[in-house]
Amino acid sequence: MCSAKATTLQLDIASNLHKWRTFLAIAELGSLTRAALFLDSNQSLLSRQLNALERDCGARLFNRTGRGVTLSDVGERIFPHVKNLLADAEQLEVEIRGEAREPAGRVTVGSLPSISGPIVGRLFQQIRAQFPGIHLKILEGSSGQVEEWLADARVDIAILYRYSHAVPEQEQALASVESFLIGPAGDALTSAPEVAFSALHDLPFILPSAPNGLRTTLDALARQEHMNLVPVIEADSLPLMRSLVAQERLYTVLPIHAVWSEVQDGSLSAARIVDPPLQRIVSMVFARNKGPGRAASAVARQIAQIVDEQARAGMWRSTLQT
């Protein structure tokens, strides 16, 4: 009988998978800054880790350029091996932990303030009750910021407005939202159920600054209708917009869910914009560089359910297919 022998392995440089996770993120994103955001680290720490890894390898793994980094010849050769190594390690984790376990881990959601307001409270309650192993992180920002976080994979899920009749193939349309002219309490123009777009000419507006999806749409439509739609003040803060409309008797354009409580308590008034109407789609999308993990998928299902429930309450019109 042959004596049993252990498999002989020589591991030194390849023994620390965290170093190679950093290498992979930098290689795929082409930037230390983007990799730091993706890994929730900081650029100086990643730079030190990369320098240490290159010293261990005895070779330069990246070429530094003015626009980021590119793989060197050595980096190009080892990149597919590193990717396979990490994929195998991830699969091992799945096998060890078992697919039957409850989804767990941190899920980062990036959203516009006007959307997250009606959703986040309910989302936290439902996730805590059904998936206690999931930790939510919410980032709020302008549409441009959320798009940047999505591109950099700083968020797992983004919730955005799309100002078209359809969303890109990789996105899920959650709701269709109409735009309202928002005015102070008792305002004659916004006390009516509807207001024609032409009535917005020369009103004292507070609007978000460009680039912004709503602002771009409003400016384009105003040019088409030969109207003057120049804000007296620009602000990217939703609470500031609401307070200045009420206090300074200004106007703004928002979906009704962004001022739901204020309209209900009478501190603001709202009239639906018609002739033509201004509609937008609430869209949900996963970060392409990360992919929908089990925890992210669970959170996305809860978001879709909450949006559908709120549609039945009249906050927006659901576009979910049943």
C-alpha cells in the first residue's frame, strides 16, 4: 500500500487574497480613485498596498498615466490567473457557508432625495424584519452623483429618474411619475387640479442647477414653447426647495411624492402640469461591475414591492408587470 502524501503547495506571494482583490479592482476600474470608492477604502492606502505588491512581485504591475492606470505586460499576463483565483475562492466561500443561508452583508443604495424619502423608512423596517443579516447603507445625491456612484460601483443599487418613455434594457422601470407645479399655501395657480405648461412662463422659480434631468427637460420644453423659464435661485437641496417655496412664495417643479406630506398638511399646494404633461420613470439598476448578489437582489425585491404598494396609495403609477 502506498503511503498517503499531502499535496505539495508553495504559497508566498499568492497567499494573501486581499492584496489580489485590490489588484483586480484597480485593473478593472483603471483608476486608484475608483477602486478606493469601490472597496470603501482610500486612495493613499491602496497606493501603498499596490507599491508593496509590486515589490513582492519584483515587477511593475501597472503603468501610471495622467488619466489613471493601465496594466503593464506582467500585469496583463497574470490578470486572468488572478481573476480565476479569486472566483474560485469566492465559490469556496459559497460552498462553505451554504446557499441555503439567509442573504447577508452590506447593500448600498444610491438614490435621489425625492425618491428615497418615501421608500427608505419602509425598506429599513422590512429588511430588519425579514433579512436581519443585511445591513443597509443609503447614499443620497443629485442625478449626476448617483450616476457616478453607479459607474464606480460605489453603490449596489441605484434608483433614478428617466425622462423617456422607456428605460435601458438593463434597468427595471418601477413607476411612472407625473410632474406638478409646486407653490405656497393658498396660491391661486397651484390650488387648481391642473395647470398648463404655458402658465409657467416668467414665474419666480427655484430649480436644481444643471446638469440635472428635470432641469434639462424643462429647459428644452421651454425653448420649444418659446417661454422664459429662468430660476431666480438654484438649489440642489430638496428640503431647501420646499422651505423657500413656502416662505418666499416661489415655485418649483416636483413629483407629488416629493411634497406628499406638505400638500397633505396644507403648507404647500400642487397642480399637475398638462399640455404637455411632464412625466418621468422611476428606474432601478444594479451596478454592472458588481452584479446582483443575493443580498442586493433581496433588497431590490423589497424596493419594488414598496413602490408597488405606494402606487396603490396614489403616490405614483406602478409599471411593474404582474
